[in-house]
Amino acid sequence: MRLGISSYTYTWAIGVPGHPQPPEPLGAVDLLDRAAALSVNVVQIADNLPLHHLSPAALAEFEERAAALEIDVE
């Protein structure tokens, strides 16, 4: 078994539609950093943090950070 976290783990930190947004919403790269801080090597991206909305540069940064931290993305 491999331990990981999901973007749903941080629902309110990312932001919930229809509710006040956090002052600094957690982004995709931030989620990778949280996983590394927790020493887990899997991150699941759910529909509350859609990667297809990232710019090409932001997506490349996400992919590079995941590789550097040796985190698998689901």
C-alpha cells in the first residue's frame, strides 16, 4: 500500500465554489509540497483542482516539481 493525499484533503484551503475563498488558495504545486512535508509519495488531483485549467508554464512547473520530489500523480 502507498500512502498519499488528495486535493480533497485540502478542500477548504483550495477553495469551495459559493463560499468565501481563502486569502491565498492552495495551488497544485503547493499540494505537492504538502505531500513532501508529510513524507507521502502519491498525490491525487480531484476535480476541485483541475490541472487542465493551468497554463502550459504552470503545468510544466507542476510536472517538474512532482518529478523532483519523486511524487506520483493520480
